[in-house]
Amino acid sequence: MPLYVPKVVHMGITEEQLKSIFKQQDANGDGRLSKDELKKAFQQLGSHIPGWRALRAVHHADVDGDGSIGTEELEEVVAYALTLGYSI
């Protein structure tokens, strides 16, 4: 008699879910995400190299050059994270 092995289904994470994960990491509530806060978000997403992902996210999205991601720049971070194929 064969064993029943349930299949694991990985569903891609949505844009709204990503936004929520990033916003949750705003530890000081200033509406901006530092590199450390981005790193924590990428850790939560399961990244194997969260520090590097945070640096790349800032590189892609930091339009004003202040080294952090504001609410107006978050869309670009989410677009970058979507290309990485995270799932839940």
C-alpha cells in the first residue's frame, strides 16, 4: 500500500503581500525603510542573501539618494522583489 504524500503548492507572493511585509519592518514608524529594515524584510521573505538584496533594492529604488526608501519609492522595491520570485 503506497504512502500518502501531500503535495506542497508554492504560490507566488502578491504585490500587496510584499508591500505589507516591507511596511511591517518600519521599526521606528518614520515611513522610511533603512537598509537594516529592508534586510529584515528580505530575511522574512526567505532570501539567502538578505543584506545584498537590501543593497540592491536601495540601488534600484532610492530616487532621492538619501540611502533609505520612502513610501513614494516603495513601489520600485516591490517591483524589484517581485522579479525575485518569492513564494508563500
